[in-house]
Amino acid sequence: MADQTATPVMTAAKPAEASEVTLAHIMSEHDTNLYGTIHGGVVMKLIDDAAGAAAARHAEGPAVTAAVDGMSFLAPVRAGDLLTAHAELERAGRTSMTVRVSVTAQRWNAAAGPVTEVATARLTFVAVDADSRPRPVPALLPAEPAATA
């Protein structure tokens, strides 16, 4: 008798732009630490949320955080700042994906800017099936070369 196990259908390769995610959140006094700046864990959660959404978009289903490959805090964030996390796929393997996240803050007391880069991160996610087992993800298309004027 032939094996009746369903074979996952692989989706065609995708460009990184197809899975990009940008999340924004206004920081409040409830997010501050003892120094009066936003607690690093609050920034880390926004990073993980944005990266997880980008990984799930690319995988077309659930993806879980496997590793935080690196995270750097570059500038303090304050209550009232509009914090924006932009996540995009950097690599797709067989079942895992590397997502790069850039976090910026727009200061509450500046009319329209300046926008300050406050953190960067790189995380690895694994796509999982309904039984929490790793499953294949689409390949990542190479980036298009920038057009020159």
C-alpha cells in the first residue's frame, strides 16, 4: 500500500519585499525602567513581534523564534517616542529563516523628526507545522540590483 502521508506543497521562491513588516508603537511611562528610559525588554518584544510576522509571512504559516543571533541598542528611547520596527528576511534555508530588524524612534518633542536609529537585531525563525515540527519554507529570491540614474 502506498504511503498516504501528505507531502507539503512548496510555494515558489519569494522576494524579501513580499514579507517585509513594519510595526509602530508609542512608548508610554509604563514602559520605562528605573533610569527613565524605555526598558530593553519592551524594545525586544517589538523586535520579536515584527521579525515573527515577517517570518510567518514568508513561511505562509507559523514560525517560531529559534535564536536571537544579535541585538544592539544604539540610543535610548523615551516615553512619548514613536518606536518603529522594520523587519525583512535576509536568508531562507530549508526550514529556517534569518530576519533583520531595524528600530527607529521619532522623538515626541521634535516637530517632524529627527528619526533616530535606536536598535538593530538579527533573529532566526523555524517554520513549524500543526505538530510543531519543522517544515519547509519557500526559497528567498536574490535582491534586484539597484537601478542607477
